Amino acid sequence: MLKFKIVFFFCFPILLFSQKEKLSAEKLKQDLTVFREIREKANSGLYKYRTKQQIDSIYTWAFSTVKQPQTLLDFYKIILKISDFEGSVHNNTSLPDAFKKRTLGKVFFPFPVKLINSKIVINLKNAEIPLGSEILSINGIKSDKILLDLSKYYTTDGFNKSGKSIGINSSFSRYLEMEYGSKETYFVEYSLPNENQKQSKSIVGVSAEERKENFKNRHSFPSDSLQYGKSKNKYSFKTISPNTALLAVHSFNIGGNAKAKEHQVYKKYLDSCFQMLSAHPEIKNLIVDIRNNGGGTDPNDLLTFSYLTQKTFRENSDAYINFQKIPFLEYFVYEETDPAKKLEEKKDFEDELKEEYPTLKGKIYSQDQKFNPVLQPDKNNFKGQIYLLISPRVASAGSLFAALVAGNTNAITIGEETMGGYYGHNGHTPIEYELPNTKIKTQFSIVNLEQDVPKKANQIFGRGIIPDHEILQTFDDFMKNRDTQLEYTLKQIEQK
């Protein structure tokens, strides 16, 4: 698989318009046209989940919306809606840095929240609104509309909805300010824990720094399976009973390739763990916990899977891109700033594309199968019962691994639907462009791949990996910081 990865560092010009100034309809239409042409030419996943008629329809809506001048932020929301509609967890749309720093003062909703059974719940002990209270409305906007309006800020694969909770749980205050504007006070309607009676209160906003500090101090921090920073330990292994072991892999960002020192350390660690399991056949159950795993790089995911299967396997059944030469170079975002180095960067990128995707078939360039070899199970592969713990956080390489385990082993999957797809996704190689007038940046991954998994009745195209046992954290477990999924799994093993 293509190992070349572009890492972007930007220097932006000073924004020539304020956040209230409106751009002309002509400039907005030009940016929207450029955005669409880039997606049609470079994004191999444009029609993965949507028909051409559906894509045409959303652009018809978008162009009808920009017939009048708009602010940068209003246009940004249109681009977000299109990007979210495409359905790729690797889609990313961002404002210019100068605009990102626009928000000053105590204008953010003060409390972090957590979605519990689709309800917005206060996730901080405070003196204003009790922990665990359900938010019914904010400033007259009902909670279900808030969730719908904020869903475009966090993209997922296909039609997946569970992954939207990741954005809500981590960035609710920031999304709220972006969507509805800065507010110094918030009028909140809510109900107390386990009560139905509506209450209301006006609370004052907080600064960006206070917002971040409140999130760090959120109630659910001790038991969160969603880690928003780097995991202290990316992986761990332990025996938790005479017949059960637990392997947790919180990230596949464990060295960038097979030669990386970090990957080699991980490889040795895994081998020692599974050698131990081979030497102790009484350990018949292995819990594999990847609920924190938002992805990473090859070959960490494939290496881990090799210890869980008794069959040969491949990373994908098909992979392709739309181009070998970077289209729309005038809008392409380079890592380098020196003109000569830009040319070298472009050549290196295109040379690697031509090597891995050499053959034009119709309108696409297919992957050379030497980059997708048949892989062997490790000699110390586990032969007992696997229990795979998954969550909405699981995406990219994490969801590819989860799909291989769920589709090609005896594993029992437990938890919540992943945001990454079961049958495939767009990934591996990111590319980024900057729109000419608004300077909005759009990033997406160019490799459309179908994962090497069988069709299964409980796995639906356009959705994440759907667990065999859907186990959601209950409100009571949230309040007591209990790990609902792990406790359920241990009870299943005990009953067995």
C-alpha cells in the first residue's frame, strides 16, 4: 500500500474581510464550481454512497443558496453539508487560520455533554445545572434540532450516524457557537436526572480556555472509551482470569511503516503475548478492545489481525484512484514553500501513484496486486473464542481491522456500530486543496478500496461494523462511570 503521506504546514495570508463582511455571489459560485470540479476529478469516492443524481441534487441546492452575497462562515456551512453528504470519515473541511481565531470573550456554552441514548446529558459537576441533567433546548432551539444542525461538522463513512456522537461529545460548545453564533448567556431548558419535569435557567458563557478546561474535567473522563488525546499506552495485554485475556489496541498509529522502530517494538510485543497464549491453552477467551481506535497506518492493523485468523487474507479485494497526475495544481496545497521543492514534492507523489496504480481501466487506475499480497496467519495465532469490543470511535485502519475480524473469524462483536465502514472506505492517501476566494481548505483521501470481507446479513452497505450484541452505556452506568460493554462481555464469558 502507498506509504507516501503528505503532512501539511500552512502559512496563510491575512484575511481581507471580517467575519460579518459578505462575499459576492460571483466569488462564492466560483469557489463552489472549483470545489465540485475537484471532487469530480480527484475524489474516487464521490459516488461510493450517492448516485450522480443525488450529488447533482445537492449541488443544485448549494448553487441556489449562493445567489446572494454571504459571509465566509455561511458559505463554509454549505461546503460542510456537501462534504458530509458524500460520506467519508476522511473528509475534512477547514476555515482559514485567521478566521479560526476570531472568537474572543466568554461566549461558549460552559458544559461538556455526552450523548446517552440520543439524549444530550450534562457531563460536568457544576453549581448551575446538575450532572446528568438532560438538555431539552438551548435558547429556544430543541435538542433534536441542535443534533441535526451540528451533525455536518463531523463526517462518517456512508450513512453512519453513531459516529456523529464523537463530535458532539468532544466539541459541543465549539459547534454550538459556530452554528448559532457567539452568546454571552444561554437559556437552557432541562430535566433533572430520572425526572420529567421541565426546568429552566440562564447561564453565562465561558472563554475558549475555560471551555477546554471544563472538558478535561468532565465527569466521564475515568470511564470514557473515547480518548480525544494520545493514549498514554497505545496497546496493552493482560490476563484477567484463568481462562480469559484482554488485548487493548487504542491506536494503529504505531510507526509509519514496517521498518519503523515503533512498529518493530509493537511486533515483538504482540509476538510475546501470543506465544504466551499458545503456551497456555487453558486461556480459551480473548477480548480484543479497540473502542478507542480511530486508525493509523499499515501494517499495524494487518499484523494484529494475523494473530487472530487461521486463514490467509488480504487487505482489500479492490482499490483504485481517479488520477496519476495531480489535477487543479493551482489550488493544490503543498507541504513545501520553495518552488523547486514543490516540483520535487509533486514528482515524488505522482511517481508513487504511478507505481502503485499503474493500469488505466476505463476511467480509473487500479492497484498493482504486488501492493496487496496474500498474507499468512501468524504461527502463534489464537484459536479460542474472540470477543471484539467496538464503538463509534473506531474508524479508518481501526474499522478495516474490525471488519476483517468480524467478517473472517469466529469473533463475537460487542458494543456500538463503528463510524468506519464494514465493506470499504476511501483512505490511505490524503490530498488537500484551497478554494481561490474564501481560502476554505478541503481534504479527502483518494484511494477507494473494498475491504476483503464476506457479505453478511447483519452488515449493511453504507453503515459501520454492526455488532452482534449492541450494548449501549446506560444512564446509570454513565453516572457511576462503569464500563458497560466490558462488564457485559465478562458476564457472557462467565455464563458460557
